Amino acid sequence: MLLRTFALDICLLLLLVLPAGAAIIDSGDGAGNTSAPADDPGWASVGVRGGLTAIHIRNGWVLSANHVAVGPTTFDGIVYEAIPGSTTRLETSEGTFADLKIWGVYPHPPLPDLTIRSSTAQPNGEIIMIGHGRNRGAATDTDNPVVWMPPPDPPNPPKAGYLWASGLTMRWGTNRIDGKWLPHPNDTVSWYAIFDEQGSGYTTDEAQAAVGDSGGAVFFKQGGSWELMGVMHTVSLWPGDPDFPDSGQQFNSALYGNATAVADLSAYRDQILDLTAVPEPGGGLMLLSGVAFLLVTGRGRLRY
């Protein structure tokens, strides 16, 4: 669903909010990276929510994109119920809400606490992206009619990349932070990471978010430790698909030069730490007393 369009100075791309997700990777046949990488940033803490993605932070609290619906969330094959009344949307500034929210689950997943990055990432820093969703399909080129059904105005010059295939899979990939995305997409302080061809900027498992990757985790290594630096929430398309005005790219594709928007969690760290400091109780009277406590302390005023 197209929600809104923004100007992107870096590549003049069309910005879309996507309702589902997975990382399309350039390496091999695209079917790999379905278990934790050898240098694991926090694979087990990334789960599935209604076909999309969510992240367990600590104390039974889950973080995702705001346009991901709250509900039962699965980590490592185990379903954890969402606690009614526990949802809070994060703010970019007073009265301006980001495409990010937190809710409680019960019972608490037996997962380690994640470290939220306290300072903004730097351009060229390598990242690991983890998301759940569509698999990689056939290689494509926008001037090849065998694999591409062009809109009225396909990209010029032609762009290469991949179509999406059916099926949903949790997968990780790599990329680099390329710069700040301005103006803030969806009122969310964000970086962007461009899907590069082999050459400058290319990483071993170069990745691009597919339809949504919404709520997917982005990790950045600081010294010898991985930190959760961002949440995937938006992607861009090249400017002609008739279903998306001003787009020249099929909605079912990932082309080189596309970009993934990553919410910069350093801008929301204080809110996240405050909201997740106390374990969210669950079930029966415990649930009711927990919600009352949150309202009394003022943490319920932005709940949805």
C-alpha cells in the first residue's frame, strides 16, 4: 500500500511503506543465510509477527514498525501472546510520532537483552539486516522483456536486480550505511543503505529489503560488540509502475540502486530504555495491575 511519497536527494527514488518483508541477498542463489551468522548479532531476538518482523528488546518487550499490527509474535518457533493495552508508539519530537512502536508479550521470551546503540552510526559502517518475508526470484534487467514487464516509463538507463519469489523466510544480509535520509521518511529519523552491484560499497551478502521488511533488525558492530542500531521500515523504487504513480519499477522487484530506510534508534534510545525497564506482567489480575501501573506512571498516555 502506498502511504506517501518523499523526495530523496541521493537517487530521486520513490519511497514506499511496505506491509511485509524479507531481505533479498545478492550472494549465491539467494536462498542462503537462513540461520544465525557465525558472528551472531542477535538472530534469536528477531521474530515473526503476522508474516512481518519484530524484535525482542528485553523484559518481554517487543519493538517493530508502527504499521506492523500488534498480535502474537513468534521467536524460535514459540508463540508469545501480545498483552492488551501495552502498546506505545515512539515520538520523534513532542506530538510527532515515528513509524515505531513497542508492546509487551507473555510469557517473556528467554532471550538476552539487546544493546541499543547510543550514538548515531557513521556512513560506510557495515551492518547486518535480519528480516522475514519474500524470497529472491529470477535475475532481471529492466530492458529485457523476457523477465521484465515494463511500466510505461521504465528506468533509463536500465537497472538490473531480482524479481521476488513466493514464500517467506527469515534471512540475514549485509550492507553499508550510506547516509541520512532527509526529509525524515514517515516522520522517523532514518539512515539509508543502498543495494549496490559488485564494486565500490558492495558487501559479501549485499541485501535490500523486499516487500516491507517492516520491523526487521539492523545491527552495527561497535568495537567487538554488536548493537541494535535500527529498524527497517521503508524502501524506495526507481521512478513508472502504473500502480504507483511516478514509479518506473515493478513493485515485485529489488533493483540495484534501491535503498532501505533504517530508523536510527539512537534518536529513540531513551524512550525505548524507559519503556522496557520494567517487565510487563501478563495474564489475569497481573495484566490489569500492570496496565494500571503504566497509566499511573504516565507511560500510558501515548498508547494505542
